[in-house]
Amino acid sequence: MYEGKTRTLFFRFAVPQMIGLLFNSVYTIVDGVFIGHRLGREAMAAAAVAVPLIEILISVAIAAGSGAGVLIAARLGAGDREGARRLFNTSAWMLGAAGLLVCLLGNLFLLPLARVLGASAQVLRPACAYLWFIVTFAPFQLFSFLLGGMARNDGRPKLAMAAMILGAASNIVLDYVFMYPLNMGIRGAALATSLGPIFSVLILLPHFLRGRGMLRFAPCRPRLKDMGQILVCGVPSFIMEFSIGIVTFLYNIAITRWGYGELGLAAYLVIGYLMLIILTLFLGMAEGLQPVFSHFMATGETGRNLAMRRFAACAFLGVGAVSCLLVFTCSRWFYLVFAPEDPELVAFAVSKSVPYFCGFFLAGFNILMISFWQATQKTGQALAVSVLRSVALPPVLLLTLPLLLGREAVWVCQSAADALTAALVIFFLHSPQNRDTIDQLKRK
């Protein structure tokens, strides 16, 4: 499974997950297209409120899947299949409990939740209607990502890709059916988004129920030690994915605070869709490479691991540079898909795209290194980079740069955060401790 040249392994593992996750991002993007065409700017602002919660759910699922995946790869590399299966079932129990908790608390506190997520009085009612479906179907959202990650670690990256693509395709079809023939409004868009993960789960379940790989469902009493290890290993992935929700939430607050109003929120929604596509490319490739990095670490193939990291770094920077070039030259056509009858919104979004995306080519490099350090169980370095680019720098920059440089500086804060984070990554890579560790591993 892990034999072959570096380039071959990259395309075998990274590309299917990138394609699958890219299609999966269609869940929210297609909603924006249909909502923009059918319901207009106010409904788009209401849907924007739910984006941070959706990203938080995805981040929880990816954290459990990647944390368990790192440990499972180590168990399988050591020949401990029973231990690997126990970790798989423990992660399933954890996400099952988390999904039920989100469903229960989300329904009990729906109105306060909408307000915390940034819903203004004008969009509070449609935002609550959208959020109800998201929290109610949260368990399926969580399991679709967990099972996809486990399928990759079980040697089935193409199955994970197929499940994500089917979920996205169903979302497109159901969006049209619910919003046009059935005329269900914003509730129809939310229902279509919520049903997509169910189809993904149905595709993935037979692999684990029928024992088609090494991982399968079985009676299991979760161990606190296993749960703790999964959480510790998964924290960097959680923060890496969670950063999308955090940044969206912080920008919603900052945009409102600095007087951009409904126009600013709607524009950031479509900018956020474009951001989601670019980050999805990076996250998909990084998640796809996790089993490869973990396997090479478990088997002691340090030279192959470093070769993969170098090749991947070039690929990530190349994808990032091309993506930024396309944003700078073609973003208008992307935004017109969402708001063809609103030239003011399109022009505003285009004008803010250059400062917002100017440093995004470095985001992929940061995400790759988070994934690499996490997969090789250098959790401290992975955690430091994750926290810096998502939890630490964006809020500080959003608070300070507009005060120092004017409100237009709001739009450059995330790129500035990624540039500063990349500087820290380079420092880690060239630190004497890191170089000594690599030399020692090579001698082994």
C-alpha cells in the first residue's frame, strides 16, 4: 500500500482526499448559490451565521479521526490489529456522544446560539431556521468525516472520496428540489445541507460493518486512556480545521463593528466560500498524507518521510500561488454566481479579495507542517503553529490593525497571520534541536 515513489504516494493518498473534501465543501457553497439567487442578500447573511458552527462540527470530527488515525497507524505498523480496532471504536463512541450533545443543547438554546454566532436582529429569525437543521443532524455530519478518515487509514482513500462526492451531489439535487419546486426557502437549503452527510455515511458503513478492511465495528468499552490519547493527538487538527470557523466568527464581529453592515456580511460570505475552496485544497492534501507520514514514522523510514515532506511543500506552495493568481484575476466571475443581480455586492467583494487573499499561498505550507508534525507525534510544534495561525494572531490583528491603519485593514488580517506563522515554521525547521533530531533519525 505504501510502496512506490514519493510522487506516486502523493497522488494516491493526497489527491483523492483533496478531491473528496473539495466536493464536500459544496455542501455550504451550493447553499450560497441557491440562497443568493432565490432569496437574496438578507438570507445570505443569515446563512453566514451558521458557517462557524458547521466548521466547528467538521473540526471536531476531523480531530477525532486524525487523532485516532495517527495512533491506529502506529498500532498497525507494530502488528497490533486489536489495538487499532479498539481505537477506531473508541473514536466512534466519542463522536456519537458529541453529536447527541450538540443536537440536544442546540435545540434547547437555539436563539442564544444564533446571537452568539453573530446574528443581528434583522436576520435572527432566518438564521435560527437554518441553524435548527444543522444542530439536529449534527451526528451525521460528525460521522461522515470520521468514517471517511478511518477509510483512508484502512487503505481505502478512493472510497472516502466517493462518499464525499455522493454527499455533495445529493446536496446539489436536493437544494434545487427543496428551494424551487417545493419552495421551502432557507429551511430547504439547510435541510439539503443536513441530508448530504447521511448519504456519505451510508456509502462508508458497509466497509466497517462487513469487515472489508482491518478496521470494523465491534463491542467496545471505551478506555479513558485511549480517549485522552486520541484527543491529545487530534488537537492540532481540531484547531487547524476549527480556525475556519473561528476566523469566520471573528470577521463577522469585526465587519459589524467597523460599520460594513449587511453588505459587508454578505460580501464576506461569498469571500468565505472562495476561502473555503482554497483551504479545502490544502486541508484535503494534508489529511490525505497523514496515513503516509504516520506509517513511515511507525516503520522508521525517516528518509522517505522527509522526501515526502519536501515534495509536498513544493506542491502546496505551487497550488497556493496558482490559487492566489486566480483569485486576483477571476474572482468577479465566482462572485457573480452568487449575486448576479447585485453588482454592488460583487464589486465590494472583488475590492476586498486582494488584501484578504494576498498571503494565502502560505496557508497551505503552514497546514502541511501542522499535519506532518501531528502525524509524526511532534504534537507540541503542531499545536504551536495551529494556535498561532487561528486562535492567537487573527483576533489580535483584528483588534489592532484597524485601529492603527484604519478599518480597511480588517481585510488583510488573516493573510498577515499566515505570513507571521510561516516565519515561525521556518524557525522551527532550522532550529538546532530539529536538525539534530533529523540527523539522529537518519543514522538509525
